[in-house]
Amino acid sequence: MSESTSAPEWWRTAVIYQVYPRSFADASGDGIGDLKGVTAHLDHLASLGVDAVWLSPFYRSPQNDAGYDVSDYCDVDPLFGTLADFDEMLTTAHGLGLRVIVDIVPNHSSSEHRWFQDALAAGPGSEERGHYIFREGRGVDGELPPNNWDSVFGGPAWTRVTEADGTLGQWYLHLFDTTQPDFDWTNPWVADRFDEVLRFWMDRGVDGFRIDVANGLAKEDGLPDLPAELVGKGGDVIADVHPYWSRDESHPIWRRWRKVTDEYDDRALVGEAWVQPLARMAHWVRPDELHQTFNFGYLLTPWTAHDQRAVIDESLAAFGGVGAPSTWVLSNHDTVRHTTRLALKEQIPHGTGVGPLSPDRPDEAFGLHRGRAATLLMLALPGSAYMYQGEELGLPEAIDIPDDTREDPTWFRTGPEVYGRDGCRVPLPWEASKPAYGFSPTGASWLPQPPTWALYAADAQAGVAGSTLEMYRDALRLRSEHELGAGRLEWELSPAESLQFVVGGIRVVTNLGDDPLPLPHGEVLISSAPVDGSLPKDTTAWLRAE
Ligand code: GLC
């Protein structure tokens, strides 16, 4: 472990890089990334200067939701390799000073999981059915779903089963795809199984978990109908009380998980919890609950000085109020890449995507310019930052993905109509002149890569002054040298539509307006675009504070 990652409570200031295994690097040549591919490229992450890696699911799975439909929580899917490959990856990462956190998916399993298959076979009223949420239907013959809840991916959140005797029977709940049945977290059996899963991976040496759909596990007793105004809103819900999002009954689950992780040294739990407002999210990271949650409020914030400053203040106050670090994130595998998203004329709901027929197609160069400014602003903020693979290359959202190659269940469950998340999941370009830009040795790639991506390839940017890759490297080095993650942010007066603050001896200025601004005095340490006495529009610079 390097000095920074061996520090106690490393997660408070860590920069954590999300690896989406199927799109990171493919060693086997089948067009789908794998664990050997991850291991082979860990030096890229070490030289980038991140502290930790978070891996999206690589567990056994029929891959109906790209691995978020798990059929065995304690084994690696052959698509990604073996447990031995995982161990090798973990040892290599640790040897390079990188921590590794893995995804855990406790809201639902795959319908192919043995536990769900046992529940189907055991029939209504059985102990096994009690592990999931089975109910009788409404209507004369139970032909209507038990309530009006809808799936985040579109369509109803209930599917009716055919019982062993061939008759139509009970319905089961799935907040996501039909193949992702929800567990019943009021059943202690479920909690016991997940304690075992946590221990399995911690015993293997992982440094923590990213908890999928952490805001969905607890459902309201009696499963009451959604009020009409909340139907069809997916996961983008801001409601104080909701029958299945962000319920207070979640807290005992996190206290239990915290006890389990506290049996080990220095492990961290980060929740994927779309809880709003941030003041409410802070309840999730109280000292005996999760260590962190993703700050999606920040991710969704429009690119204006007023909004950005407000969300930064609100985050520092809310998380700081319970002694937790704030986290920051601009991109992940569920949202339009920030180089494209921040350049859209209007905000779009997360998870909907941009595709060939979308009315708003931002200019790539403009998006990259603004995206880099947002990155340098984010990486200066105190707390812990999450990066998504490929953002260090400045990748844009892939928009022109042919319909017949799309894989996101959102696409299929909405018509097809809503593009979904494939555009941010396209395999990475490593080497400009190689087939599939070096993603796989055979040139295979599970989603097609845009023809312009040679320009973004890692080898085309390495060592090139001013490239996005070198900007990230420099920023991460400065962030670590100046201990910005542990710093204290002090705002300074600045012209309208700009932000200016000092942290860790660095003055950070961002111009979010339309006109260039005078640059404050001081040595420029790094900037997101060339600065020549003035700070151009959509640019961030870090200067030595005098
Ligand atoms: C989370 C994951 C997303 C997945 C969903 C269902 O939101 O980030 O990719 O589709 O959960 O597991």
C-alpha cells in the first residue's frame, strides 16, 4: 500500500476510479472485457494517481442487466474469468497501492439465482417464497398486479408466475427488469445471507463495497399503491415519503452492515442512494451507518455558478454535519458522460441517454472543453471523488450506436424508445492504431466504438502536454501533494458567473459565464484550457495561493 492508501479512513479523501469490467479491457478476445484485462491495465490506474478502484459486477449472471442481475454472489462469471483471476487482480492492485472495492447487489438477484428458482419451485406460502416479494394479484382471478408500482426500466414492476401445476399464480416484485426479483429485506434470512456475502469478499481482501440500489431495499408495509403523481418517475423521485425509495427502515440494515465491516480493518461502504435532499442523504452516513454515499445531487446540478456553489455548500454542510466526507461524482455507467451531459441544452432524466434521434446533440469539442472545466472544479473539492473509466480520456457519450446492437434493458422495456445507458458503456480505446483501439486482441467489441475514438486513445494522449489524460494525472498529483481531499474550502469574492475559492494553498477559479475573465495573480499550476492572462469561458484554473 502506498502512504495515502495505508492511511486510516483512507476513503475520506480517496479518488476512486470505477471500472466497468465488460468495457474496460478484454484479454480473452471475445469482445467483452474481463478480469485479466483489468489486471493488465492496473498500471494505467496507478500512474493516473487514483487511490482505489471500484469494480462493477463480475459475478455469475445471465447478463440481462450487464451483471446487475446476479445468479451467484460468490463466484466470477466465466465471461469475466475465475476467482483465481480475481485474486490475481486484487493482489496486483494492492501491490500497486490501489484499494479495491466491489459492487454488491442486495435489492434483487437474478431470476436464475438458485434462491429464486427454489422459491418458484416451493410454491405459494413456502419459506422459500418468503425470501422474495411474492403476492396474490388483484382482480377476480388475481389477473391484475398487486399494486401500481412501475419498473425503473419501464413497464410494470410485477410479473406473474405459472405455478408447478400449470395454473397462473402469484406475482413477484421487480423494481428493475423482470429477471431481477426483489428480496424481502424484512426476512432475517435475507440479511443473514448478505452478511455471508460481505464476509466472503472481505476475507478475500476487498477494501469495501459499492451498494447497488441502496435506497430500494426497504419497502412500505402492505406495499400500498404509489400516489398517481409518482407513477412513471423511475428512480428520479424527490419525495419525503415514498413506498419504496429511501425509506427510514433502511437504517437498521446499514447499522448491521457497518458492524460486519467494522470486524475488519479499514473497509468502506458506499451507497448508491438517490436520496434527496442532501440533508436527508446525510442520515445514511451517520457514524454507525454507511461510510459514504454518492452525491448524485452534485452530478445532476446544472452548469451555472449559482447552482454549483449552492450544491457544493449544501454538500459540505450536510455531510460535514454528521462527520462524513462529502463525495463528488460527474459520470458513471448509468448517466450520460459529463463531457456530453453538461453541454446539453436541457437536462434529461438520468438513465434516459442520448441517441441518433435525440433532438439535442452537443458539439463534441464544446462538451469536452466544458467537461474538463467541471473535472478540475470537482477534483479540487474536499472529500472523496469518484471517476468513471474513460473520463480521463475525455470520452464523449457514444450517440450513434445502431439500434440492433443496444443491450440496455431500458431500451427493450420502453418500446424500444428510451435509449438508456449503452452510450456511456462503450469499450475504452487504449491504442489508436490497433483493432478495437486495443480494447481486445481480436478487434471484437460488444458495443461498436465510434470512428473518432482513435483521437481519444490512451496512447495518443500519454505524454502529450495539455491532453485530457495528462490533465487528470497532473490534477491528481497536485490534489494529493496539497492534500486537497482533507482541505478546507474558503470562498472568495469573484465576478458574476464565476467561482473562486482557496483550498490547501491553491486558488481555484472557474468561469461559467460567456465572457473571458481576468485571471487572479499567482502561478498557474494547472488549467483545463490554455489561460493567457485571462480565464476563457468554461475554464477552470488552479493557481498557487499567495
Ligand atoms: C443500479 C445500477 C444500474 C442497474 C440497477 C439495477 O442503479 O447502477 O446499472 O441497472 O442498479 O441493479
